[in-house]
Amino acid sequence: MQSPKITIVEVGPRDGLQMESPVPTHIKVSLINQIARSGIRKIEATSFVHPKVIPQMRDASEVMSLINRVPGTCYVGLVPNLRGTQDAIKSRVDAVKVVICVTESSNQKNIKMSKAESIRQSEDIFKLADQSGVSAEAVASVAFGCPYEGNVTDAAVINLVESFVTIGYREISIADTIGVANPASVRHISSILRKQFPQAHFSLHFHNTRGLGLANVLAGMDVGIDQFDTSIGGLGGCPIVKGGTGNVATEDLVNMLDEMEVPCGVSLDSILEAARMAQNALDHPLSSYVLTSGSPASLYRSNLISGAENLPEQT
Amino acid sequence: MQSPKITIVEVGPRDGLQMESPVPTHIKVSLINQIARSGIRKIEATSFVHPKVIPQMRDASEVMSLINRVPGTCYVGLVPNLRGTQDAIKSRVDAVKVVICVTESSNQKNIKMSKAESIRQSEDIFKLADQSGVSAEAVASVAFGCPYEGNVTDAAVINLVESFVTIGYREISIADTIGVANPASVRHISSILRKQFPQAHFSLHFHNTRGLGLANVLAGMDVGIDQFDTSIGGLGGCPIVKGGTGNVATEDLVNMLDEMEVPCGVSLDSILEAARMAQNALDHPLSSYVLTSGSPASLYRSNLISGAENLPEQT
């Protein structure tokens, strides 16, 4: 297999499952193990939040202790504060991840503190992780639009990223939390960020709310972005806007990259198996295309034809 | 409004409705009128096929006689043969459209004749249309992959387009009938065709089977394609492969273009109204994103927030 040109960060076990009815721990563990088997090398495995806030993630430490650690794979835990960071480090995560919103209103409403407080806290988290030999990553949330403030300025995104970089963060995800990014805005802000912060490694995080997920990934690739957050089965949603849908489905992106002959190091069959496991566990259809249609290659292999004789003039 | 840079060809009333239970004539007429009101200037209105083959289109002439002709709008009728062409011309279509498959197997199975016969017939159709002062357009079907032969060669696509151009066709749609195109294959073949046939005006026609519809449109735009076939509500499907889904939804493309500030001359609100009318008439949910989510602007206007207080750390 060629060395990967695109890195896929699987966020389903955290960003996805926190939106669903609680899933038994052993199923989470199986899912994460299957994801690692598919070749994915960075997995947002769980979140070390208070169980009263997100009961779906109350077994964070247990999940981390039960998974099979695949060498070379980075298991990431989301952390809301220093207490969560301590728990995450005790649970031997490979990286902790903090989230700060680009806009003050979203940060106040969703993170329950001012941006300034969040940034100060993310500095303490970075130091604690660093002292413990654990990586620290950051997310700039609502970076393409805010449900409370509407459009987001370039300056607001740049300022938050600047804060992250100054603290020492190098892995930074730019998140379209409410699904309003478009290929033009993706190319625009990604180009600015890559130019202005060459020391940082960016990931783009898209929700497919308006069907633009893969078009936005393509736009990011066009300007040199090589890392994307996705979730098996398109798991997840957005609790802060009505009609918000899940992330881009991992298997849909793997299929796109396979078809474009861009190596990503992930086996489509294996990741489809993970998506099927999630669908079975959750017992409702997931918003993934390739889980339904299969890849073009599988279509040609099975040559599934029905009704072809009855409908001429098919365009 | 700026002059359109992208032309959207609405194919829902034909490619879409031929896949559904028959819709009453007056509803088809209302749909086509609403589509024209939205600003769309080319509409695949119906198909002049034998009613035994596609009963959904048995009212083709009636539909054409009842619609309000908006000046400057091209109402297109699909034609399978000379007889259909005569009917279409009698019904005062502005253009007839023929379909030929790029592969011999698909043409034999779906069009019921050899490619050579289809091409000969398309010459007769072109002449008859031309003598009657009616435009003639062509579709190269299964141009990105064939359910019977798998991958399609560049040469096969080029040869069919060459035949069309030699006969006199200038408006040519390149159709991904079974939803297997990807951004790389779209850029590749579109670049070749534009370079090799500068006298032709191409449209790309994508089914969203693997979620790549809008990414493929973006890829086409990148190499200068300025015309795309879409259907309201993502209507349509593909009868010749299992799991085949509808065309790219017109409103999803209009939203993408609006957000990218690329003028297409179509009112998103009006075309959403057409999609809603279709959804009500068909009484099942259509596969359109923006019909569910609304545009980002409408989200910001209504500021639809639910549950924001309960889920911190949302990426």
C-alpha cells in the first residue's frame, strides 16, 4: 500500500456516540478496535466530561482500559477542563483534545465560560499534558458560521488559532459545527491558515447538513489540507441547530479517496464493517451512502441489476 | 441579479417522475411552472416514449400544451425514436433530447438496439428536428461506468461524443447514470472533452448514489464546465442498479452556488417551493438536504436553537 496522503481522524466513538442513546461499553470497545483494524491511525475514542453532562461518555476510563492498543495509533480523549485532563492522562490517552468556539456567544452557551477563560484553561491543559508526555490538540468550533452570530470573520478564526499556536498546540481542527461551510469558504480560510501558521497541522471537520461534506473535503484538499475528521456511518449530529446532521461518513470519504486513487491507508471493507456494527448496535439507519450502495468496484463485482429491461432512455 | 455563470438544467419532471408512481397531469404542469418561475431556463419537461414502456409519461403532449411558456425558457422533451420526435415537435417542445449509452451492453439492454443503430437514428432525429426549427440535444449515458462492463474508457466516451458532434449536436450531457463518478474522473474526462470538442457545450449529469454529487459538480466547475443537470428534491433514481439514488437535488446545488457567490439565476426560495410541491404530491420524503435544513441564511434568520444548553464540547 502507498503511504497515506490523507489522514482520516475517526470521531464517531466520541462526536458520534455522544448524540445517541447510551451504547454498552463492550460495543464501544469493539467499534474502536474495528476502526483501528481498518488502518485508521487517529481515533477520537471518548470524552472525559462529567457524566451528568454527557452520560453517554461516563465509561470513558473503562473504554480506554479495554481497547486493544494498535501500535502507531493515537487514541484521543476530549477534555473539558483540568479535571478531565487528569482523568484522561490516568486512562493513558495518547492525546487530549480541547474545544473552544470561535465566537463568544457559542462559547458562552456551549462551553459555559468566556473565550478568554477557555483559552487560559487550554493553556493549563496543554502544560499538564506536556508534563505527562501526552499530546494536546485543539478544535476551533463554529469556525464557518455561528448559530447565534451568523457569519464568522476570518479575523475571529485567525485569532483563536493564534492563541492555540502561541500556547503550543500544533494539531488544530477547524470545525464546521453547524454545517454551513461551502467550498469557497473552505478554500479561503484554509489557505489563510496554512500560510499564516506553517508550524500547525490542520484538520477540517465537516457536518453534512447541506450535502456539502465531500465537496468541502475536496476544496480543502485543493489547497493542501491533508487531514479530515469523519465518523463511521456519518454518526453524530449537531445539538445546537435544528436539522443538524452528522459528520461526513468515514466510509464515504474512503470511497471518494479510493476512487480518486489518493491513498489514505484505510481499508474500505474494514471501515464498512465498523459502520455496520454501529448501525446494528444503534438499531436505526445511519446517514452513509456507501453503507447502502457499496463501492463502484463492489457494484461491478456483483453486477446487481434489476429492472433494466423495463426502462429505456435512462440518463 | 448578476448574469448566470452556471446554468442549471432541471430534469426532475422527466428523469425524476419517470421513477415514481404516476403523478396527475395538473401537478406536473404546476411543478414545471414553478420551476420556470424560479429562474431555471432549461427544463427537461417530459418524455415522448411509448406509454406501454413508461406509463408515467403518457401525458407528454398534454403537459406541453398546458404549461405556461416562460419566454427565454427551453422546454425539452426526451425522444426515443423518430415517432417520438414527431410527437415532440407537434407538441411544440423547444428541444428534443436523445440518449445513447457509451457502452454497447448498456445500449443493447436499455435502448434495445446497437450503438451503431442508435447513432444512425440520432442522425435522423437531428435532421427532422432541424427541419422543424427545433433544437436537438444528446446524452452520453453511463459515461463514468457501466453496470455491465464496469469502468468505461476515455476512448469510448470520446467516440460517442465525436459521433454526436459530427451529426451536428452541440448541447451534450455527460451522464453518470449509475453514480460512480468521482472528482478525479470528472476533471479528467471533462478537460479532455472541452479541449477536443470546443464547438460543443457540455452539461454534467450526476446521481448522488455515493454522496459525491456536489463534489463532482465542483470538480466540473474547476475545469470550466458551466452546465449541470439536477432535479428538484433529488428526484429520480437509477433503475438499472440496486441502491441507485436520484440526481443531485437542484436546491442543494443552488444553495452551494449561492453560498459560493457563483450566480446561477435561480431563486432558492422558489425552487424549494417546487421541491416541496413534489414532496407533497409524491407523499414520501425526498433525498434533498436543503429541503430539510434550509439555507445557512434561513438558519441565521430563524436562529433555530434547541438543546444548546445541555451539550458542551460540541465540535
